[in-house]
Amino acid sequence: MAAKTASGPGDALTFACQCGSLAGHISRGAERHCSRILCHCADCRAVELYHSCPDPAGSGVDLLQLSPDMLHIDQGAEHLRLLQLSPRGMFRWFAGCCGTPLFNTPRSPKLPFVAVRSALFATPDRLGRIIAQAFIPRRGKPPAHKGAARMTYRLMTRMVPARLSGRWRQTPLFDIATGAPVVAPQVLSKAERNALTSDKPCKP
């Protein structure tokens, strides 16, 4: 799905869902502190297939990892919807207006992390280079990772300061008073999940 152009403050990087009803931006200069990766895990692939996006097998899903306080929704927050592939699975946010997959987060705001689909951005060339690839499938062998140490280091240098400073509370996706997501998740049944991941092992 190609992103629609959105407007944002100054030269901030903007993103939008396919139909443009939900749009936002990341904080100016945030791209210097983010990590762009390709994820090949079965669950990221399953989410793309669930939303009728092109099958990312072989190419992976292009994601921009950042702290939730860097993420701002400027319009259409009422269209936020939430999917889980299993009861203990990651939160997979999408736009209810058009079904565009948006973000991945842990199930608690106390773990300040969000991965945004790079395809949502109006100018994805400004997101920087891909620094790592995760869960690369290998026939007859466990999945491989490239740049994992770099990705983990940059992840921790964002999460730890956000947690210690209290910036983890600045998120558009959770009610900090209760710790609950701003919308209730839809959890797929085991049969529904298996239908999407039957040809690949699932990441827990």
C-alpha cells in the first residue's frame, strides 16, 4: 500500500494511512535517533497478509524503530484499531478506515518502543539506510540476523533514557493512567493465525 501525502510541522517526516484519514509525523530530527530495519519474521509477514498487502516473503517488512514520544498522530486517531495474532502477542496497530497496517508495540507502555512501517511515510528516502535484518529464513536452519548488535544497542539507547526520564508516558497509543491501549485489541483465533503462518514457523 502506498502512503498518502500528509502535512506536518516544519520539515517533520509525515506519514499517513492508505486513504489519508489517519495521518501524523515524527518529531523533527527524530530520524537521527531511529533505526531502520527489515523484519522477515512470520508474524510481521502474517500481519501484511491479514491486511491484503503484498506478500513480503523474501523482501521483509521495512520498519522504522523509535521511541513512542517521537510519534505524533495529527488527525484520524479515532480510526486506530488494534490486532493481536495471539493473546500474548505484540500489539499490531492498523487504520480501521482502510485497513492499512501502521505500528508494532509491546503490550505495555512501560516498554517504550514502536516500529512504524516505512511505507507510510511521504518521504521514506529521508529515513536513512537499513542497518539490520532480523529473522532471515534459512532452509533447514534457524533464522539468521544481520546487524543485530547494532540494532540492539540503538534500541537500548532509546528505551533506557525514555524509561528513566519519564518520556515513556508520552504516547498516543496507551492510556498511561491505566496502562491499557487506547482501543481494545482484536485477538485472532489459533485457526485464523495458523491460516496466515502455516508455511512458516511463528515468532513467539
